[in-house]
Amino acid sequence: MATTNNKENQLKKKEIELIILRLETLSPEVYFSSGNGENISRDEMIKHVRANDETGREFIETEMEFLRALKDGKLLKQIFSIQSPQIASSV
Amino acid sequence: MPTRVAIVTNPSHDIATEYLYSWSQQIVANVISQSISFDLHELKGNNVTKENLTKLIEEKNPHLILFHGHGGNNRIFGFKTNILIACDDNEGLLINKIVHSLTCDSGEILGPKCISIGTKAFIGYQKEFKFAHLWGKTDGQRQTDVLAGMFLGPAFEVNKAILEGNTVELAYQRSQQMYVNNLQMLLTSPNPTVSKVYASGLYHDMVNQVALGNRNSSF
């Protein structure tokens, strides 16, 4: 059990590192508008992600959801179904 | 032909709702420039309250309501914390209307509830509506903010298509298609300043946008 938790923690750490690296490629003048009316600068978002607080976790989840969809082909499937709905529904 | 009546709410009380306001103005001007006529009533700033909305709906009996603001899964907000529409309270105001709720989350519970009691169609987002921007200080800066435009363009395509008289189905398809185009541009652009990081928010908005009710209805 301890090994599983350890692996999960390591994975979470790697996710955080990955998202921070991605955020650091953006201009510091970029702001993210969030649902509660907050507008968070790139640097503030990096802090949230690093702290793994609620805002940071939400950002990580959105990023990982997209990266997983890209990896497992779900994204391509969705793009295809929007571009050619008739063909996609008959497949 | 009877006059088509629409109501738009623009609380415009923080940077996110200021962006929605600036884009709303731009889209309406664009549609009017095509000689498409309709009677548009706007509630703006601190006038976006439940009382004013109720009065306006009862007076004008609009066919279409465009909400631009914050939201929750069972509510739509107006100016600051003023709740305009809430489940099990006043969602009956939206009966027989086409609704575009450009707010967070309201497509999750409020949208289906509205459809169950007779709202014609409800387009909205089941989760948070995300966008990134460069903090434009004027209408002009916000309207030409290319980064914000990647997110707001597809969202406002719904308004444009519906005001032009298209069906809800076509409005939804045009919006979804624009999300796809923007995603493809982000993912395939060789331009190093076009960051793929924005794709996650765009993808999130695309998959969480819903069109409920009678998709063949039109304004």
C-alpha cells in the first residue's frame, strides 16, 4: 500500500512539474479567467499549481484531461465527429 | 412578420464580464450591419438585477435571452452577487424562450430543469467557462485581444448565428466547428508564440458546451 501511495505521489509531483513547465512558456502578461470571477496571472497560476491548492488542482486537472484526450485519441475522435457528424455517427 | 424581441444581460462588473460586454457589443453591431432587424433590450451594469429582468421579460415577452455573466450549476448571476435565475425559484420566466447562457456551469442543472418546464432551447456550459486574456483596458483592446478571441469567438458564434435567424442546432454546430478550428490552429501552428497550453482550456469549453431542448427552434 505504501508503495502505491508513493508511486501516486511521484506521479502527482511529475504532473505538477509538467504543468509548471508548460505555464512558464507563456507570456507573463497572460491572465486566466476562472469561474468564481477571479483573474489569475501566469505567475500567480504557477504559484497555485506549485502549492497544489484548489485553483492549482483545477488547472492541473484541465491540462491533464486535455493531454490524456490527445494521447488516447479521444480528441481526434471528437474533432472528427464535429467536422463530419454524419460519417462519424455511421462508423 | 412580427418583431423579434431579444434581451441581453451585461453586468460588466469585473474584467471577465467586461470582456463579455465588449464582445457582445461587437457581435450585435456585426449582425445589425447585415440589415437583420430585431428589437434588442439590454440590461447593463448595476441594472442587471432579478427585479429588472423579471419586469423586462413580463413587459417585452422576448423570444431570446442572452445571459453574459457568472453562473453556478443551478443559477445565473447578474450584477455582482445578484441572482437572476435560480432553480426552483424563477426558472419559469424562461418558458417558451431560447436561452444562451454564457456563464459557468448553468448547463448542468439549470439548463435541463428549464427544458423540463418548457424552455424552447438552452445553450450553455456544464462546467466552468474558461478563457485567457491580456487584460484589455478598453472595449477596443478587449475586442481585438487575439488570445481572448480564441475562446470568446466560438462562444459568441452562438449569439451571431441565432440573431441571424439560424436554428439552435446550426448555432451550436457553428460554435463547435469554431472550437475545432481554433484547437487545430493551436496544435498545428509552427509559430512558436502560439502556445499549445491554451488548447486545454479551449478543449474544456468545447466538450462542456451543451445545446438542450428543441434544436430546430430559431429566433
